[in-house]
Amino acid sequence: MQVTETLTEGLKRGFTVVVPGSDLSEKREKRLAELSKTMQMPGFRPGKVPLSMVRKRFGDAVAAEVMEASVNEATERMINDRSLRPAVQPKVEVVRADADSDLEFTVELEVLPEVAIPDLKAISLTRPKAPVTEAEIDEAIARFAEQRAEAEIVTEDRPAATGDILTVDFLGKRDGVPFEGGAGTDTDIELGGSGFIPGFAEQMEGMKAGETKVITVTFPEQYHAAELAGQEATFDITAKALKRRVAPVIDDAFAEANGFETLAEFRKFFADRLEQSRAGASRLKVKRALLDKLAEQADFPSPASLVDAEFGEIWRQVEAEKQAGRLDEEDAAKDEETLRADYRAIAERRVRLGLLVAEIGRTNNVQITEQDMRRAMMAEMQRFPGQEKMIMEFYQKNPGALDRLRGPIFEDKVVDYALELATVTDEEVTVEALFADSDD
């Protein structure tokens, strides 16, 4: 095999590879001989079909098979011999592949840059933490109990107020004529709640059971019934009963009713949930700080092919947000050229950071275990209750989808490794500060 380097430009490499025709001929003959041993034809015993007949029937197919295998083998050997690390799949183009001549083809590829790993022990980080207080546990349990509050009849003679529930009959009219879907009987309306037309529930405040009232409202412009959108209507209201929500008493009996033996166990459950949530937010903050520090030290060229692919993914999302009218104000104010430049810079940063994280993991033998993958798949299945079997089968049949789970796992394991070496100082902050910008 003869290899000639034709291009060395930054991370780009180009080669011309020539495989001797004699090598190809030898492989073709060997393959044809293998076929002749198993081929069956009328008039010949198994394995006794003349090679000339095998060549006549399968010669072209074998030649194509041998050529493809030879290109792949020669390319792999050329890459290994030169210790190249391709950034993406090499581009191969056959130049000459006649049956009676040498095989000649070109290989173009981008290689990964030399990545210098910074001194992880020299990195200093601050990890924000917000301890859970007893008062916060009380508030969480109170909110939980409020969601399970039951409505009870108000026996005292008083008007309906915000937070009360008024049981009413109503009849909607336009120009004095009832309209379809505008009537209700024994309907519970929470005053101050949501779900009705703006101004509908608010005008019932002050009513008592047994009273009637006519209210006027205007349907929203985006109302689901087009014939009513933006239209004014009246409703005849008859108040029938006044109720209020009463939250259950938070005691051992309440805890037992919700699956816990004691109130202390119930409180521990909520404390653990709050701790888990804050630990996740704390880790996210320190992880971002670490990646920012690493990105600052990722000073090496990025393979254009990887940047192009990353930018393509980002730009598709940007265009989708733009078409849906969800582009944020800052981006919406920019012209396309500026916006493309900004997001290409983001793509380049992501690629460099990804290469650095990968190199840290590679050189320090960070491994993804089967247990890691099982946990990731279990987490995916928990996102789709009732469809666990389908999710499992999907990943079993789609190795590419399974590979997409490996990326985040590998990144987290590299982050864990780096955080063990870095100097991390805990800092107590407020809950608001801990969760600020957590969706960025």
C-alpha cells in the first residue's frame, strides 16, 4: 500500500492511497474459491462447481465487495499507522478501481487537536448551598395539606368572599338570547380562582345563597369558541350555596392517611425532598462554574466539521423559536448576520469544551458502567409511566439512541472527577439565589 500526504492545513489532512492490483486480485480469487466450496448448481456435486463458472456468475459482485473491504482496511491502517484521531468520519473518494489496475482513492479528514489538560487542582470554585429550615418544611406540608382541603358548607349568614366557593346556576345570553354552552347547574365557582371568563367570578363576590344577579362580561379575543371571541355577554346568576375550603389538621392521623406511620416520618419525607432539590440546584451551579473555568482554558483550534454540526443544531432551534414567536427580545433585536455570529461562537465554545471534557475523561480512564446505563434507562422509563416496556424495547433496537444517554453520563462523571481535585468552598445563600437562573 502506498500513501501520499496531499494536504496538511490546520486540522485538515488529505491523502492519496494506492493499493496494488495484485493484492486485490489475490483477494478476489480467494473469495471466489470460498464461494465455489459452498455453491450448488444443477449437474455438479456440492463444492465441485468450476471456478470459471463461479467467476462468471459472481465476479462483479465479488470485485465490488473486495474493493469496498480494501478501501476500508487501507483507510483504517493508514489512520492507525499515523496515529491520527479523526474528528468525524473521513471522506473517501475512489479515483481508480479497474479490474486490471491498482486501486486508487483519496481520503480527506479533520483530526482532533492536541488538547492540553489544565491543572484541575489549581481550580477554585464556590458551591452555593441553602440549608432547609423547619419553617420551610412547615410551609411545604401546609401547601400539601391545602391541596387536599375539602369544601364544606358555610352555615353563617355572610356574603361570598375571595377564596370561597359559590355553588350557582347560570345562564349566558347575547342580546338577550341564550347561547349554546352558556348554561350550568350546581356549578362550583371558586372566587379568585381561574378557569372562567375574566370578570365572571369576581362579580359574584358579595352574593349570598338564594340571591340572583345579572353580570356582564367580555369574552377574550382568543376564546376557544370563535363566535364568542371578543363578544360581550350577560349571565343570569343564581347563588345556591356558599362553601369554603378547610385544610386537614396536620397530625399523625393526616400523616398516616398519606402513607406514613408518624408525622415525624412525614416531615422527614418533605425535608429529604427539599434537600434533594437544593442539592441538585447546588450541583448544577458548581458544575456550570467548573465548565466555565475549563472553557476559559480550552485554548486550541476546533474542528470546523464539529463546529458546523453543532451550529446547525443550534440554528435549527433558533429558527423554530423564531417561527413560533418565542425568540427572546435581545435576540429578536439582532439582524441575522449578528445572530449567526453569536450562535456560532457558542457552538465553537461547546465544541472546545466538549473536546476538553472528553480528553480529561480519556486520559484519566473515566468509564461508563453497565450500572450507569441501567440507571439512565430507568430514569427515562420513569418519565413515561405505563410505557416502560416500549421505552426499553426502543433503546434495545436503537443503539444510536442509547449512545445519546452516554454523553450526559460521561460528562457528569468527568465533572465529579474534576470536582474531587478542585478546591471547592461551600457558601450559604438564600433559596432565591440558589435557584436564580436555574433554567438558563
